[in-house]
Amino acid sequence: MLILSIWISGTTRSGKTTRLVREFQKWVSNQRSRYQGVARSAQQLAPAILVLAANDDNRRELADKLAAAVEGSYPVISKTPLGFISDEVMLFLPLLFERLQVKAQFPLRLRPETEQELATRLWREELDELDLPLTGVSEYRLIRRTLDLLQLAGASDTPAEDIPAIATQGFSGQEWETGLVSNPLFAGEDAGLWQKMAGLLLEWRRWCLQRGLLSYGIIYELYCQHLLAEPRYQKHLRRRYQAIFADDVDDYPAIARELFEFLLDQGSFGVFTFNPNGKVRLGLNADPDYLEGLASRCEMEMLPLLDNSLAPRLSDLVLNLVTEQGWFVNLPGSIQSIQEISRASLLKKTAQVIIKAVRSGEVKPEEIAVIAPGLDAIARYTLIELLSQENIPVEPLNEQRALSSSPLVRSLLTLLALVYPGLGRFVDRDGVAEMLVVLSDREIDPVRAGLLADYCYATDISQPSLLAVESFPRWDRLGHQATTAYREIVQWIEKTRSPESQSAISVLDRAIKRFLLDTNLPLAQLAALRELIETAQHYWQVDRRLRQNETTERNAIDTVAQFITLLRKGTISANPHPFRPFGTNTRNAVTLATIFQYRSSRRSHRWHFWLDAASPLWNRGGAATLFGAELFLKNCPGRPVTPEDIIEADRQRLERILHDLLGRVTERVYLCHSDLAVNGTEQTGPLLSLVHASLPVVTEKAIVR
């Protein structure tokens, strides 16, 4: 009897994952019946299952739910699509090396920032020939977007050789207001540039494979173009996976369908969930419309919209207000507005409303989410400070901040420049003063640190140094604690100085243990230190691999200098993996997130505060869309993208966002609006009609200090 796979479709929080878990329980029960009475050794050979989730947080939660559903009686290993593909490529590299006829060596996965730097070095001569400064095109952006094209092609099962034709046709004859193609250099008729970009990508791919370096784009291509087509690997898949449980496939890349199709063809059983109002990663390698084609091979279930959120009651009303010109009606009390002229006043008033509600017991901090189309540093800092002053904790969701924004990291980089010779250009007076404050655990206050930097820091390109404290004429007025702390730092630097071969990772590790680990650092600062060490380890792994494949001798000091430069460019985010403090899901904190971060997390709250409600960014992809992503969707590969296409895509995105967010709030939405944006421009975005139709909140101004 043929058992059809199951396609579960439903809007936000309609119970899709719960249905998937029930089907998993049923499948495990059938497996137990099948092996009942069979020897235990045979039970241990029960077929494995492929469990996939859209992102890493969802992956862990899904694995926990599945394990709990069968009381840990069946092994559950959950992966993201990229995680699964990466693991498979790493595991079967011998097959790939044989197929591609390249040197077999242990692979190293490149982080995006390392990929960017290495590609810049490799393409240096070609980039100089383009005369980018004369065209006004940023070199950094050109390289990043060129590399992203390789990732988009790989995720969509498109050969890299087809990139120039797709890009040339896709941008042919179009005039754009934003992005790379705003410059004449990127107009469609300049096919030579796209040919150049594709040539650089092919050269980059060949260079990486020769050295065993794998970027995300190369991993995608290796899997779908080579590994999935390899008969020996196909035999392994047939033997290994008898069932697929994939949650939120609307956020999967197109190559996931290629994998699913193969397994279904071999008789595997599948359960897939799909949210038509999800598609959070559309523009970031996901191809939801193509994945939805799997539904035709399954028994389809459409889950009804549950009355556990504001969506059933307000979605149609809200969308009509946003999309219908001149249509007006008053919104119910479950949607209110906080309105101010300036953004600074708006942030303060938003915090005021939250503080009042928490103080009165009307709502708990963990029941509140502040969501914005884009969170700038000012908004993040202001809200955290105002709420923290009232003992209301705030949890920034997946906060992406440059490592160089951390005073601890900046201080350690200054320390490296003082330990190694020839790095004086990376040290300045302000950096030394900051380092003294941080490494002394504030035994040296900023005023004393500034005086010590003025009088005791000896500038020298070859070997900058810290002089004895007595070099400051009034050193006796520094105090015993500051003097002792300064001397300990100087002694440690002098003792640590050694030949160039000394490992920078070892220096950083010893400095952290000596000066920072006993200072009760908060989790955010510990995360920055952890990411610094992880980044350093990765950087020197890649450096060692390059040395093995190059005949010219590389200076170890130059590597340290390049590492410091890379971090100071701000290209690395302090988001170590994995970093999941115990109790994160139940933490008593207000959630602070961008729209993309919040929707990706699949969380829900009683109250929402939609910050910058009239911002024009609400219906734009922004940072959540890769350059050229629309050209690699399966339903329109390479088709010219018109301004009308962009407008329609923005409209659909806004509808999905509103449906999704209203499905994640159960009681109240506050539309937080200021007439002026942070840059002083007037805000007249697509949600302004909602602000006008809502009841403004009146607050007491004395609550926030």
C-alpha cells in the first residue's frame, strides 16, 4: 500500500509544527511495531530520519519537541538545510575530490569576512583595472555582492557559468534608484562587467578548491551540482533516510527540493510544513514558490486559522487601511499609537508606556516585544538604558554588532600591537587609555588613564611601549591602586614580548585569563570575547593553509597586522556559535528585534510595540535581501526585473509581514510613530494610515527619569 507524504499548510501559529510532531510520533510507533520481536541489534539498525528546520534556533527547539514526544526513545538529530548540506559535503569530500580531480586535503569552511578579504587579495589586479573610485562604486560592496551571486546560484542549483547571462538579461535596460545598478557601470548593456564578475567567481572557486577552502556558495554548488548527482552518494541516501520531517519549508533554498524529490522517488515518507504568510528568507537564498511545488506529491492538509491572536479579527481591516487609498475607519482599542514629533521623544515615550504597564502588573516583561524594520544603535541603546534603569531587562534578539564595537576587543587588539614588533601604526593615545581602563578592571579611571597615556606611552612604529610610571612627573598622585594596576599591565607586556613566531591566539588567551575572566563580565561581553577567540582561531587556520600552498614566505607579523585591520573594519559580528544561555526561552526580559529577526525566531507575545511605524522600510527587503536574488528564483530565472516587479514584491512582502506579526501578538499592538526619522526626514511610510486611524496613548511624563 502506497503511503502518501503529508503537506501541512497553515498561517502563523496555526499548529503546523504540532501536527508535524504528531506525525513523527505515529511514524516512530510504526517503526516499533515493525521491529517488535526482532533482536536488539536489528533494532539499532532502524532507519535514520532527516529532520530539518529553517534556522538554528528553530532547529534546537524542534529537536527538543520531537525527542520529548517519543520520550527520548528514538534518536533525533535536527539540521538546517545549509547545516545538512555542509555536513554532507564535508563527509563525502573524497568523492568530490575524485570527481573534480583536485588535491585531497582537509577542508576549511570560510567565514564571510575571511572570504571577503581573501577574494579582495586574489582579485587585486583586476579590481584596480576597473577604476572603481572614478565610478563611485564601493569596492567592498562590489566584492560582497559578487560573492553573493555565487551563493545565490549555488542555492538555486544554477551553474556558476550561467551567472553572466542571467545577470545581463535580468538587469538589461533598467534604471534603478538604489543598489549597484544605479551606476552606469552596472547598466544591462555593459555585459563585459558581468562577464568579468563571473570570471572572477570562477577563478575564486578554482583557487579555493585547490586549497581546500569552502565558502557557502561553493558548498551549495558542490552538493547539488556534483554530490547529489554521484551514484555512490545516492546509494548512501537511499540506505540512510527513510523519512523526512521538514518544518517551515517556505524558508528553504531550491536545492532542498532536489534532495526531497530524490528521497521521495526512493520511497521515503515525508512530512512538510509550509506557511504562505512566512517566506521570511525570500531574498536570502530561499525559494518558497519552488518548494511549494512539492505539495502536488503529498496529501495536503490546510490548517484553519486559530483564534489565538489578533490576526483573525484585524488582518483584513489592517490590510484594507494600508492598501486602499482614501479608505478610512477607526481601529479598535487593541491597536493604539504612541506619537511624537522627534524620534528621541518617541523612544522615551515608548519606554514610558512599557515601564508603566510593567509596574502596574498589567503585563510582564517577557510578554512584550519591541519590533522595528531596522534597529539603529541609538534606538537599541536608548531603550535598553531607559528600561534597565527601572530594572526591566531587555533581550536584543540575535544582536549583530561589529567586534570592534566592544571596548574589551579594542583593548586586546591594542595589547597585541604593543606585544608584537612593527605594529606601532595600530596604537594611539586614546587606544592606550581605553586599554588601561579595561584591563585594570577600572582600577585606573579614565582621567588617570588619559594622563598615563599622555606621559607614559612612547610612540614608535617599530616598537611602541609603555614607560615606567615614574615617567609621569606627578605619578605619586595616581594613587596606590592605579599605580599597581598600571605596573602589572606593563610587566605583563614586557614578559609576553617574544619572537615573531609566538601565537597571537595564545597571547589573546593569556591576556583574557589574566585581566578579564575574574571581573564578572555580563553575557554580552563574554560573547564578544568568545567570538574574538573563535575568529582568531579560524583566521590562523586559514593562514596556515595558505602558507602550505604558497611558495613565497609570509611574514607572521603581517598576519597579525591583517587580523587587526580586519577586525577594525567592523566586518565581524559578535555572535558566537553556538551561544545559548540556559533559560533563554523563559527569561524575564523584553524582546528587542528587527522584523526579520523576530519573524525568524517564530516567537509570539501578548503586546507588540512596532517602532518607527511610518518608516518606509516596512515594505522593503533591505539587509534581508541579497543583491540579484530575484534573478535566481526558479519561476523567473534571468527574466528582466522591472520597477513594477519591485513594487509588487514590496506589496506582497508588506502583506506577509502584517499577517505574520498580527498572528504573533495576542492582545495589543502599539504603533510607535515620530514625524521625523533619526536623520530628520519626514516619515510617510505605508503604515502611516494605521497610525492616523488609531487612538493615541496619553502618558504621564514623570515616569522615565
